[in-house]
Amino acid sequence: MNNITPKRMFFTKGVGYHRNELQSFELALRAAGIEKCNLVYVSSIYPPECKIISKKKGVEVLHAGQITFAVLSKLTTNEPNRVV
């Protein structure tokens, strides 16, 4: 069986504003620099022997369409002018 334990990771964040939830999520991914990846959500367990790298270096090694494991936190609202 293949070992898919990550060897490096980086932290990023993004915010998106749009009247449509899906569009605001896409804008948040763009702001985070991970819009080109196919995200697979995982739990927040820190992998052993995993090195934390900078966001700049992390985004540079990502390729369009790549399967990318991500721990994601998401907050949305449908109330006009509501800050969350």
C-alpha cells in the first residue's frame, strides 16, 4: 500500500465576498492561493515528521488539478451586511 503521509505543509487563509455562497467560496480559495487544486478534506491531525513551510513556497509546489489534502474551516451567512 502506498504511504500518503504528507512530508510538508503550509498555512493559508482567504476571504471571499459575493451574494452567492459558491462564488464567495471560490473567491476565498483564490485569496488563499489554492483555487487550482482539487481539495480533499481531512481531520486536523499533525502528521509525524511533517515540515511546515511558508505559504509562498507551498503555493509554488502546487500544480493545477493536483489532489491536495486540506483542513478547512468555513463560516458563511446569508444576512445582508452581516460580519462573521
